[in-house]
Amino acid sequence: MNKNFLIYGLLFITVAFASCIKKEVTDLKEEGSTFVKILGGDSPAALKKNPVDFVNVPQRILVCDLRRDANSNASLNGTTTVVVKDDTAAVKAKNPNYVHLPAAWYTLEAEVAKVGASGGTWTFTFDAGDFAKQIYITIPNATLLNPSSLYGLGFTITSVSADGKISYQKSVVVEIGAKNSWDGVYAVTGPMTDLAVPTLTQFNDPTWDVFEANNGGAWQLRLVTTGAAECEAYDWTYTGWVAHPILSAGAVSGYGGFGLVVRFDPTTNTVASVHNWYGDPTRGPSNSFGNPATGSGAPNYAASNTRRAVLDPTGQNAVQGNKDILIKYLMLQPSVIAGTRTIFDETWKYVGPR
């Protein structure tokens, strides 16, 4: 037999054996005891996102799925007591900007009652044969939620009876946001044509890698739910406001007093209309790009600088099967130019949830 072949063969067997040992140790790290855990949990808390539809219809969400992993039939047929805490500290640690979900906006459902208000506990008893317990919430009317906010609920196993142990999968934070079908993050590309000042051009961020490889950059748009079929359009690359970034002689800028409110037709999944956020006194707050309170309101929604937004019917103005949006709209500014000032013929490529 070739000596090198023998050496390589022994080396392969040794590596394979070592790999098996490692996998076995990993898989069995909690073997030998009865552990209780939260499915999908971790330590510190794992994050579970649960967006809800922005509708006045009850929606039921599983927020905590508690499990008992018994190490034997005898353990499974025994009794285990587990305490789960409404962990407000875990919520704040995960994201300090999470808003507390008011108790009046949802109802709890579990086989045992919660003891205490915010920060209270549930005490579950796993009887013979039990291996799962759940906590659900029902939100009767999600339109009470602020769509621009994210709400958080936390659940952590804090104690278990002497026959069991707490798993490292002991804690979860549930993020709840009210969103419609079009809410999300988009990569925006042009073209854009300003008929009054042709040196103003479409802004693309070449460092944003979502579009960099194929399109030379894009700017990040966030559609934020404000109604069942309505979103505000936030520029998340440059301004941080409802606005449209532009390039002015190569420098990044933005159109003052101009940003979109977009309404969709749920039946046809098309863009039904747009209007100028800065011309709508029901919007706010004011920012460095303008003050909606000084706008004209319906039907024109003109900002104080006379800028308006209207949909161009020559565009496709439709949501695609992959959730991309093809949209063509116009900025009018009669104080500067008669008719259309700027034409936007854009692709909003869907990137994912915000």
C-alpha cells in the first residue's frame, strides 16, 4: 500500500471523527436534564418581528411559545412549574426607541392569568404529558397604533421548579408595527428632469450597495404606513424627512417644501394618487425643509413656495409582482415656471421591511 495514501487516509478518518465529536457535543449541550425554553428565544433576548395590518379587524399573534424538553418519559409524566416575566427591561435593552404597547390596545390569552400589570408574571404548570404552553395577544384595532412607531413586548423565563432547568433559549422580544402592504424600504433610481434648473439632477448614493453593482447607486426611500392604503415617503439617505434628495452642481441637496404622500388602490395594486406632504396641514411636524401647517390643503396641497405633487398618467404607476413600484410624478411650481417644473420617472425597488 502507498505510504502517502495510508497517511492521508488516517488523516481523513481523524478529521471526520473529530467533526462528529464536535457536532455531538453541540447537539447534546442540554442533554441529561429537563429544560424549559421559549421557541426562538435566546440569551440575551432574541428579536421576533410581528408586523400587523393597519386595519380595524382583530388580529391574533403568538408572542410566547413555551416548551418543556423532558429528558425521559418519567420527566414528561411529572409536573414542572415555570414562571415567565413580562420583561420590560429586555425590551428597552433591545431597542430604547420601542414604545410600550398600551394594555388597552390588546388582550392577552393564556391558560393562566397574568399577575400584575407591566412587568408582571405568568405561572404555568406542565402536568403529565404537557410539553407546550402559549401566550397570545389579540389587537382588536391596529389603526390605534402609530404607524411610524414600533412597539415591543418582552418575555423571559425567570424560574423553574426543582425538576427542571432554564435553557439559554429563555428570552424573546416581540416587535409589533402597524403596516400596510406597501410599507417598506425601497432603492430609488431616476431619471429626473428639472425644466427650470436643468443642472439639478437625480441623486444616487454610490456607497449604498443595494443598487451599486448594476445601477451606480440609489437613494433609500422608506414608505411609512399612515392609513390602510396610504404611505408617507421618507428619504432615509440624506435628509431623514419626507423629502426628495437631489444633486445641485454635484452637491447633495433636496427640494425644499416637497415630499410625497402616496395613496394606493388595493383592488388594482396601482398608485392611485400623490400629493405634497408640505402642502397638507394635517401633516407634521415642521422641519428644515418646510412647514406643512402653512400649506394650502386640499385639493391642491400646495406648499408655501407653491410646490405641488401630481401623478403623471403616462407612467405605469403600478406595483409589480416582486413589490417593486414603477411611478411617474410631477412637481409643479407656478411661482417659478408655468406647467410642469420637474418630471420624476422612477423605479422604487423593494429591498425589504423597514
